[in-house]
Amino acid sequence: MREKVFDFNCDEDSKDFETLDFDDTLKGKARFVIQTRCPADVGVIEIKVSKFIDKHDFRMVWEVSNETIPYEFHEGVRKGIKRWANKNKIKGLKIEVVGGGFNPMDSRMFSYEMVTVLALNDCFESVLGDKKKLNSN
């Protein structure tokens, strides 16, 4: 399988956004499951995050097969990155989607938007600590 690469910017003006200083590649994973409604929401993702300095705010690298996470959900992941970045005022990240899972009946675009926000929080809790409260909304 060939990886797919997407460069993109925040939806908001990002000139005042912070570029975090961290050395290592960060790893994060999350599960987003809501079963109290029909259809349910299910999304599972594993990511690696590193610094990215370019004319774009972000690079997303899709390294998973359709059997792991169907490609149709890549836009939900991108929306999740933008949601997280706009709330936390952070840019300059390369996000590699390296694993995860889905449910053929209950996975939706929204599931992957929300699970991506949770996975980014998982990555940056150790880096940011008490310096910055991460916003998930």
C-alpha cells in the first residue's frame, strides 16, 4: 500500500498559533465509542506526531490500509486535526495515521473527527503538562 500525503492549513488565521518545541516523535491512540444512539459512533485511531515546518500548517500521512480504516474517513481525521489545532492554537505538526480500526455499521466521519481530537490530546498531555489545558470541544 502506498501512503497518501496531505498538506493543509488551519481554518482560522494561524499567524498567532504556537509551534511547539518537542524533540521526539509522539505517539497517541484513542477510541471513540457512543452506543446510546442509533446509529452508534465507533472510531479507533493510532497516530504519530512530529514537528513540521513548511508553508502549510500541517501534513497528514495516511499509512493505513482500507481494511484498518477505510480511506473515506480521512476527511474526518483532517477535520479532527483542524478542530484540535483551532481550539489549542497550535500548528506545525506532521500527523501520521499508523493504525486503528472501524466498525462497518457504526463508524462515521464524525467518529474519526472526534477520535482524532482525543488521540492528539493523548500525544500532547505529556509534552504540555500543566502549561496548557487541552481543549477537546
